[in-house]
Amino acid sequence: MSESQEIISSVEGSVGRIHLNNPKALNSLTSGMCETMHELLDAWRDDDTVGAVIVTSEGERAFCAGGDVRQVSSTGQEDPVAARRFFQIEYAMDTAIAEFPKPYISLIDGIVMGGGLGISVNGRYRVMGDNIMAAMPETGIGLLPDVGATAFLNACPGRTGLYLGLTGARLDTADAIYAGFGTHHVASDKHPVLLDALINADYAGDRFAAVDAVLEQYSSPAGDSKLEALQRDIDRLFAADDMETIVAALQEDGSDVAKRALDAFGHMSPTSLKMTARQITSNPGISTRDSLILEYRLVCQVLLRHDFYEGIRAALVDKDRNPQWKPTTLAEVTSSYIDEHFKSLGDQELVLN
């Protein structure tokens, strides 16, 4: 077993193992972690002795709470162009995961948000324990759902992906599996024995069939999903593509789900809300690769503006939970302002090998 500071890697039997080893930061991804993961996947992709890759994490609290956005904010305030580098590295890794030709299996429990969903949902198998708290909370920090979320939120049932991307709603295990973030539920206390079974599986033949057989043996129903129970209301209330119409529908409805959504919007960046609504509703069926290229375009614009730095200040630096957004209301966020975020970067567009 070899160890870098925040990633522990090994090959056990025919399985390449990646272990996130940054528990004090809830296994949040640094650029170095992303580079290491990408290098490992590149090496194992063409190594015939490696039949599958398994990603695990240290500590019980979190699989991965996202990317190190506080560091990105610190860099971006000095040099917004330099801050792009984190996203270039992260998105290249996410592409490698999405296009990895062998079984890529994440064993997930605890908190999994933002970049943590990027390193799991973009892979083939997402095995969830009993204690999941999943979310894409980026509109609350002046950012946008990224790491391929334009694709995987569009793949959620009905208008669920739009609802999750806008509100940052938190999901438990059953909800996460219903949304498509997870593919299997395996009880948390069975994760160690599942890991052993996956390591000892026979990958000489059909590798995916081998993983399917093991997961079928250990999987169990996750229980009823509260998110599924809200599906009809979500589809009705989030039927529109623009924020003004969505907000009007929520205000007119007055149901509990509508009130919770409106309360959430009151804490979100108006610019992020409008940008996210367009990002998701304008791109049904988009591929992960094209999602990341689009999201990089949006992120580069965000790094030039106020709300991301203010969102990080309020959430992670001063922690006063009182961001002062600019523009301050949805009405002040013009269509032309949102158009600017979607413009091509020309020769600065993200290139994914």
C-alpha cells in the first residue's frame, strides 16, 4: 500500500483501491487529491491485471463533502484566472471517472455533496449505506451545480433534478437512490464484508457481471423515499424553466413543499438560481463530458464576480450565514447578465483529453 498525504492507494488482488484520507476536512477534495485520483485511473485503465476500482473513505462522518472551495475562493480573490486551475483538474478527473471502461465502485456513507457526488455519481456503481446525507448546495454559496451535475440532475425523475439543483435539498439514503445518485443500498455494517467480496471476486471474465453478482448478494431495499412521495408536487411546481414562473407557482400553491422551497430560495444567490435554472432546463440529455465543458464556462464567469466570494465568506469564513448578494433580488438579475455567463470562452474553453 502506498500513501500520499490525502489519498491512499493500493492494488489488492485484481482491484485498484482509492481511499480518501482527509477526514478532518470531511474528505473534501484538494487539487492534489484530484490529480492523484486521475493519475491512478489512467494507470489502471490500461493495466490488464486491474479488473475494477473501488473508492472508499476514512471516517464515519463523510464520504466526501465536496471540493475545497474555501481555497478556491482565497486564490480567486487574488487571481481569478489562477483559480480556474482547480476546476480544470477536478473536471478532468470527473471525465476520467465517467469514461472509465472498467467497473468503478464507490462505497458511500455519511455526507456526500458537490464534488463528492462528482467522484461517485459519474461512476458506474454507487453503493450507499444507511447514513447518507446527499446534496448539491452550490446555489447557497454563489456557485452552480457542477462536476457533471448538468447531466446527472437532468437524469433524475421528472423535475426532481431542477428542484435539487435550485433548493440544495438534502437527501437520505432512500431519496438518494430514488434520485439516481445511488445504484444500490447495502447496510453500513455490511460494507467491510462487501469490500472483501468485491476484492476477492473473479474478474477474469465479464467484469461488470462479476460486480453485479456480488452487489445482488449484499443489497437490500433502502425503504420509502420522501422525495418520491413529493414527485407529483415537484413536477407541478417546478414545471417552468424560469425562476419567476417557478416562484409564482410556489407562492400561489402555499403547500409545505412550496413553503420550504421558497424559504430555501431566500438564502440563495439570485444569480446562481437563475443561472442554474437555465443550465439544467436548457440541456436535457447532455453528456457528462459536455456538462463539464459548459460548467467550466460558467465557473470562469462566477470567479470574476461577487457572489461566490461572498457566499464562501458567509458560509465558511465568518460563518454569519448572512450573505449580501449582488444583485440582491431575482428581479435585478437580468437575462443579459445571465447570457454573459454562458458565452463561449474562445480559446480558453476547457479541453478534455
